[in-house]
Amino acid sequence: MTQAIRYGICTDQSLPYRTLVDRWQYYEELGFDSIWDCDHFIRPSDPTNDYFEGWTLLTAMAAVTSRVRVGCLVASNTFRHPALLAQQAITIDHVSDGRLEFGIGAGWFVEEHERFGIPFGEPGELVARFHEAVEVVDSLLRGEATTYEGRHYQLQGARLRPQPVQRPRPPLTMGAHRPRMLRICARFADRWNSYGTLDEMAERNRILDEACLEIGRDPGEIIRSFYGWIPNLTTLDMPDPWTGPEAFAEVVGRYAEVGVNEFIFDQPRADQLDNAADIAAEVLQSP
């Protein structure tokens, strides 16, 4: 089935809390479909800067918004046991009255793991641990009594209450870039999120389609989501989308041609907030 294009914003957790409240409420008022934060101990682009914890902050932002979908792009599986993450997600789903988008990834930022003494592991182990975690989370969020005997996680008759507001569970967003991760997405994800060049996104889309067909799933059930932050976009010969509606539409149009149907951009600078209003009026509200 054809998916309508969605638009989201990922906000900077280095801003003061009250500023973040104002920004989230402003973006909700403009009509963006979703707002996200991130899951790190330190800011990857500037480890010396302030940085609020993502899931605690997400709870607060869920409480001060009322319509927009909210999520963490994405939880690092290396930071928490998946049962704890599932319980956090259920809590936020209730705080938000059923607006949570549940985001999870394998983990990638090595420096924060080294600084805080968090085991990271080789890529193969990361993916294997992630696969187990997704199976655990999926079962717990569906309210099932979960017994699981994996290499990394073991549960015996575990059940979480209350159940989420959203049934059968909150939508699952998975960050993935390589074939093995994309095959896990094909089985469990409601949204696949990635970043990269046009060719990279097109190839990943193709792999995800094939993985869905192999297990008998309709590929159109999965939202194809692109995360764009401005320094990365400019290195890809893309304009800064927040310079105005024309630039925003150019980035969206070029990635839409390779199958992307959701765009999550890092939020505009303070001097671009009026541009965001113009973009919302001309692009987001267009049929």
C-alpha cells in the first residue's frame, strides 16, 4: 500500500529544558507529525556540551504536548535490559495518551561506551543482542507472559502491567543500515529509519523489500524513514532544508524518488524558526 509522506523533527538535548518545552510545543503547533529526541550519554557532535537523558526527557515532552507523535531516535540497546526499556515505553505511552513511537537500535557511538565503561562488543554480537532484545520487547509490549532463553537475555514468565495504550503494541521504529539488521526490520518494524546518500537509501530500500517478500510480509506496511542532520546533508550535496520551502521540498523530493516516505530533520537553528513556519504552511499542509 502507498504511504503518505510524514514529517518529523529531532531536537537538540543540549538546549535548556524550558527552551525545549517551547520548541516542542511550537513544532506541534506548526503541524509536524512527530518530534523525537536521541539516546546518548553525551552529544556525539560535541561531547563537552550539556546533554539531557533521552527517555526521561521524552516523558516530560510527552506531558507538555497533546497531538504530535513522540519518540526516541533511537534507544541504544547496549544501555538497558530490553524489559526495562519496554516498561519505560509503556509508561510513556500512558503519559502521552497513546502517542509513543518506540525506537530501538543496536548502538553505535563507541566513545560514550568507552567513557562510561559500557560493554560494546563486535558488530556481529551487537546485532545478535539486538535481535534478541527486539523479540523480548515485542512480546512484552503485547502483554504476553514471556519466557525467553537466549544467549544474551533470559526471562521466565515475565509480564508487564499495565499494558500499553496502543494495541497490540506501540509502533516499532528500528534504526538499520546493513542487510542483517534490515532482515530483522522486515520481521518486526513498523518504521525503518536510516540515513545516507540517495544510492544507499535506494539499495537499503530494495534489500528491505526483498526481506519482506521472503517472509510473506507486504513491504508497504513499513514506513521508510530518512534522518537528516544539516552537516551530513551538506556533505551529500543537499541544501539546508530549513533555509526555506524550496530547499525543504528539494530534499524531500529527491529522497522520495528512491522510496523514502518520512523525513525527520534535526531542528532548525533559532534564526530559522520563522522559516519552519513558512515550510509548515507551504509544504506540510499541501495535499
